[in-house]
Amino acid sequence: MAVRRIARESQQTEYKSSWQDEYLEWICGYANSRGGKLYVGVNDDGYVVGLADTRFLLDELPNKAASLMGVMLQHHILNATL
């Protein structure tokens, strides 16, 4: 399956190929600065590698951010296959 490249990482854009709870620190940093985007399921080169269970992540991540940090997240599923 072909995938597309998203964009380059920057101070406001970070890629993670899978979710780890330690990435909540990135979200906290974004919340305390100008904001940013954390793409989960994208490798360091900007290519989509996908996730096994996106629904779980979309349900669980906003709850963790709200309960641990008081942060409300905007989250979306990006369909990046060609």
C-alpha cells in the first residue's frame, strides 16, 4: 500500500509512529506554548505507518489529557493512503 509524506517536523509538529503515554509531555508543552500538532502513526521521515487501533486512541487520549492535565484536545483521523 502506498502512503504519502505529510510534512517535515518542526517546533509545532512532531511525529510518533505509535502512541506512548510519555507523549502526554509533548501535549503539555504544546498547551503551554503556541500550540502544535502531534501526529501518531507517522514515522520520523513523515511517512504514514498507520495504527492498529485508532478508535481506542481517539477515545482514550482526550480523556487522559483532560483528567491528567486539564487540557481539551482537538483530534482527527487523517486518512493518508493514496
